[in-house]
Amino acid sequence: MHVERIVEPTVVVLFGVAGDLSWRLITPALFDLFVDGRLPPRFLLMGFDRADHDDQKLRDRLREGIAQFARRKRQHERIDEFLQQVRYHRGDLMDPEAYLALAAQLDAVNQSWGAQAQRAFYAATPPRFFEPISAHLGAAGLNEPRERSRIVIEKPIGHDLLSARAINAALGRSFKEKQIFRIDHYLGKETTQNILAFRFANPMFEPIWDRRYVECVTISVAESLGVERRAPYYEQAGALRDMVQNHLLQLLCLVAMEPPVSFAADEIRNKKMDVLHAIRPIHHDQVAEVAARGQYGPGWIDGQRVVGYRQEEGVAQDSPVETFAALRLFIDNWRWQGVPFYLRTGKRMAERLSEVIIQFRSVPHRTFPAGASLEWRPARLRLCLQPYEGIVLEFMAKQPGLSMVLRPVEMRFDYAESFSGPSPSAYETLLFDVMKNDTTLFMRADQVETGWSVLQPVLEVWGNSYPTEFPDYAAGTWGPYSASTPLIRDGFTWPPPLKIRRNGERNGG
Ligand code: BG6
């Protein structure tokens, strides 16, 4: 099999290399790419941080992370080989001199390689550093040459529309949009990318993928984990900012977009922008009707007692921050006019589950007698993203027997059964694309800002009214009583989760 690999000599500069993101996700993903023969023959990972490390200390720390989190961790004999390509640059992110010194080091690398390496500057740092990192890189001339220099940042990109605009403007002062890679790791997941493949490589569903046949669409991203050790961040964010603004809206775009003319980055991103632009604005006085929020209290997860959000370390005892959010959106265009899109996400929910469900309209006339079916279920197509990875079509069938009795049944495509071998984690895919200079799976500035404008009224209304009912759902349940508020008026409920044959699960990133 042909393995696509990067050929360009490449340096990845990792700002915040001593942090958790670098340790748990980024360097293990680079190691996996290395083991799979995807990295170029000339590759250097230059860690940049304030910590009192040197090359050896950094390598020792990264070794632990790789041994724990890499997909290829069993190949431990290759870890040292990989780490030979890791170096440390000690410096303060706010100190312009540190960037000049970095530039000198990177020039020396070019000289020793006898080549002009491409450079990716990855800000694995809290967002407050995005602006200074970008400015200092620009001042040190590290934003040039344009086609060989890139900056990578992670969500959250701002905490509202204004702050997101400020970050984008600051990045834009040093880098052109084509050089900026904004990560939303959901876009790197195999199952997310497969939404495009499923829709646009197969002709049979596309003709019914619209308002004439689709009754509603639900997008759920539920986690059984709580806030973990991220309270300082989460207390400033909440579910709407943390998940809906990025991951859920990106999924909505993939489900609702028009067929792209080509797979070119901007073609796909333009089609996604069309969806975001068409989302019907939410007025402040509609928020109570179309949005619901909640916060978990104590409860049970996998047989273990867990504390409520307000008892988590670092969380205020009267925290108003939502750990659950649900929303109804409409897309005002020809394809989707009148079809509700229901989005929900929450922490400490009954199970981990990410899925998109396309629910089709009922038959116009029921041919079968009322008694023919004890359970009449609408036809649904489930795009199961994680942990179960597959696509399930639910429809009615005749139960074998002498009389006409109907029963809901399922037809499944299961990744684990259809494809052998592990798939890359989202970070592997995204890092590989950064090195390939392919922005398709990354968020453009206008997408981020339009995403914020969709949610801005909800953020404002929630921000201005203290939720006296919190905590309002027990950990280990499907969210608060109000979770169905956005659906109830339309006569819907959240579809029940699929019963999974557990052996159908695969590892996925
Ligand atoms: C992150 C959020 O973007 O996505 C986290 O900040 C969340 O709060 C995580 O836990 C979920 O990602 P995944 O890949 O585990 O579904």
C-alpha cells in the first residue's frame, strides 16, 4: 500500500511543550506519524517553554506521555529514535528576545540541513498567548516565507464574538489566512470526515437529504466524564462555548452543506460558511424557548458515586456555569427550510455518545392496520461518531409469521467489521495536514466568528440571568428535565440511544 508521507524538511515548534496538551496529545500523535513512516526524513520538534528543562529533561518527559498515550506505544523501542529529533528552546512566550534566539536556532537548522525547512508554530498554550506569540513571530521574521511558515492554534478562539474577532485580527497582522490553522479536533476524527464521504460519494441518500423527506436532525455529543482538572478553564467557558460553538456547529455544517464542487479547502469551507450564514438568528426573547441549560449534581457513573459540578476542585460553590446545553436551530435556505436541527451536549451524562440522527418524515398514509405494529418508529439514519463507529439505518420490517406484524429493524455499517487495522487519531490527521499545508479540516476566521454570532444572544441571556435551579440533573443521566424544551413544542423527544453490541467498538481519536 502506498503510504503518503511528508517530504519537505520540517520543523514543528511547539510553544507550551511542558503543558498537558503537548504531553498527552500532540507528541504522541507525532510519534505515531513517525512510526507509520509519515514524517519527513528531516524532521525536528523544537519545544519552547519557560520551564527549566534541557533536551534530555524534555525527552524524558515526552517519553512518558508517548508511552502512555500513543496509539503505537507498543513500539517502545522506537521512542528513543523519535526523541532524537526533539530539542528544547527555553524562553518566555512574552519575551521578544526569545523569538530572535529561536529564529537564529532555526536558521542554524536550515544550514545544517542545507535546505529551507518548512516551519509550523503550534501554540499549545492558553489562548491569552495566541496574540503575543503571533506578534513576536512576526517581529522576528518567522512568519516568512509565507508558503513555508504556518501558525497552529486550538480552540477556544475567544469567549464571544468580540474577543474572537480580536484574536483573528491579531493573527492577521502577522500571518495571512492561508498560514493559519485553527484546530477543531472533531474535524480530524475519521467518523466526522466520513460524513462527507457518505453524503457525496453515494448517490442514494442525497436526493432525500432535504426538507421534503427529513423531519428533523439531532446532533448529540454526550460525555460521561466530568470537568476533570480543567475547572479554571471550564468555569469561564461552559458547555455552549466549549462544545456547541465549535464541535457541534461544525458537525451541523457537514450534515447540512451543499455538495462541494471539488475537495479544495476553500470550496469546502465556503460551503460550510453558507450553512452558518443561513442559520436563523435567535432573538433574545426566544432564548427560553429554543435553548436549555443544565448543571450536573452528584450521581452515579459506571457504578461509582461522583460529585456534582459545584463540588469539583476549583469550581465555585454557587457556579452558574452550564455543563449541559441544548439548542434548536433552523437553516433558512431552500434545502432546509422548516427542518429543526436539535443540538445537545453535556458532561456527566448517562454515557459517552456522539451521533447525528437524520429522522425522516412518516409515510403519507398508513396502509397497514393500526394493530399491525406495536411500536411505530420513524425511519432514521444514525451517523454514529463515537465510541461506537458506524452508520445505522432504522426502518420498519415485517416480522416473520402468518400475519402482517411490523417491527423496527436496523441495517448497520460497522467500521470495525468493514475495515481492519487501527485508524489515526484526530491529532495525527490534523498534524499531518498542517505539514501538508492543507487547511481543509481547519476553521477559517469567518467560520469562527459566524459561529459566535449565532450563539451570542444565548450567551448574553444566560450571562444575565442566574440559574437558580442549578444543579438540575444528576450525574449519570441524560440531562435536566428542561433538556427537551427546544423539542417539546415541535412534538419531538430525543431519540433513545442505540443498543450497541459492545464488540463493535473500536478505538478512535
Ligand atoms: C474538547 C472540550 O474540545 O472536547 C472538552 O474542551 C471535551 O471539554 C472534549 O471533553 C471532547 O472531545 P472527545 O474527542 O473526547 O469527544
